[in-house]
Amino acid sequence: MVAEPAWPVNTLPRLYVDEKLLLEAVIVPDRAQAHYLISVMRFKMGSQLVLFDNMTGEWLGEVIEADRKHLQIKIIHHLNEKEAIPDLWLLTAPIKKGRIDWIYEKACELGVARITPVITQRTIVDRVNLERLQAHIVEAAEQCGRTSLSEVSEACSLKQILADWPEERALFFADETGGESMISAITQRKGPAAILIGPEGGFTDQEREMIHQIQQAVPVSLGPRILRADTAAIAAAALWMATAGDWGKQPRQGND
Ligand code: SAH
């Protein structure tokens, strides 16, 4: 869908399109997008919006043909290159529908590069609907001004993920039984990173042992309270972004 950022009020709607954009190309939004733009945003000839494609940055588009159900949008100006996103992966055991959707939406807003559902021994959700999660990522990216989408990866077992663990990537393992303070752990290990969050039932001792075998794994604590998995995922991602990510940068103003 198309999202209209809440602030500033005069910001143009942003639309993700699944095709490579270039100057003077003509884009035909799909039915749902066209419906939103025409019926809700009252789009007509000459209306403008921002488009991005997860490849070439973002562009200004203008309606060059409109009727009650269809629109044609011409790309008239390149606004920004695709941003460089901090190299953080979020590995999270799938939890029930509303809560996992929330994790994907918030992680995208926070700037996470890739999100992977991890199947652990106590995972109770047996099906992950990647299409629905992808739709949440698109909507969050449109709303928050990202020019790149968080990558939505296939579900994978914890064992497999650990077996293929990349040498250069730190693995901050949120351990509900305790670990290093998250901020000091991050400060000591800048560079590519991942955060691992368990399911509602937590990790088993066997899994803890398996994780400890990984040289890059650092058990971290998120404080004295047991957080729900969704809270833990977003709190940890925010801490990483503020400490090692790009939160030193200022928000982009409007569509410039
Ligand atoms: N049922 C478990 C808690 C699981 S909470 C118990 O009662 O112990 C779900 C996940 O959130 C955990 O596996 C862990 O990854 C993360 N988490 C929650 N609270 C945490 C904390 N205080 N420190 C570190 N990780 C935490």
C-alpha cells in the first residue's frame, strides 16, 4: 500500500514499486495502490508523489494520466540515492501473528537490514507467512522514509543458522538467564552484527550450549525483567542502532 508519513504534514505520499525506476519511465500503480491514491489521496493530473524501488534510491513522480480507477505516473526527478543501511540482522523465533507483524514493522523502522525467522526447540508457531511479513516491511519503509527494504529471509532452524555463521559477524544472543550488559557488549564489538531472540518459552539449555560454541556469540542481558519476545527484539535493535548504528544522523526533512 501507499503510506503517507504523518509528519511533516505536507510530505508527499511514498510508494514502493517492484520494478527498477529511471528518469521519464511511466509507472502504472497496481489496483490497490491506484485505489488508495485516487480515492483516499484524491490524486488527479499533476499530483506528485515519491517512489522508491529498493535499487536506485527515490524519485519524484507526477500523474500524467488519471481516470476513476487508473493512474499513470511519470518519473520526473531523482531525489536521493539508495541509503546505506547499518549491517544488523534480527534473528527472531516466530511468535503469534499480531506480534510477529509488529516486530517486522518496527524493525524496519529502526533500520534493521535483514530479518530471519529462527525455528528453535520451543517455537510453537509452525507456519511463517513471508508474504504478509513482506507487506508489513513495504508499508513501514514507505511510512518511515527508507529507500531500501529490510530483507525478509526464509525461516531457518537455529542449528542451520549456527552451522553457517559468518566469521565477521557478532552474534548478540539475548539470554533471559543473563549475560553481558548489551551496551558494553556492542561497544566492544563494532561491525556487522546480529541479534538473536528466543520464542515465548525461551531457549533450552541444549540450545544455549550450541550457541556458546559459536566464537562470535555473546550472551547479553536486557535487564532484570523478562521481556516478551517482541519487546526484547525491538529494545535490543534500538540499543544496537543507538550504539553502533546510524542514530547519530538527523531525520531527513520532508522529501528532500
Ligand atoms: N519463558 C522465558 C522467557 C522468554 S522471553 C522465561 O520465563 O525465562 C523471550 C525471549 O526474549 C528470550 O528467549 C530472550 O531472547 C529475550 N529476553 C526476554 N527478556 C530478556 C532479558 N531480560 N534479557 C535477555 N533476553 C531477554
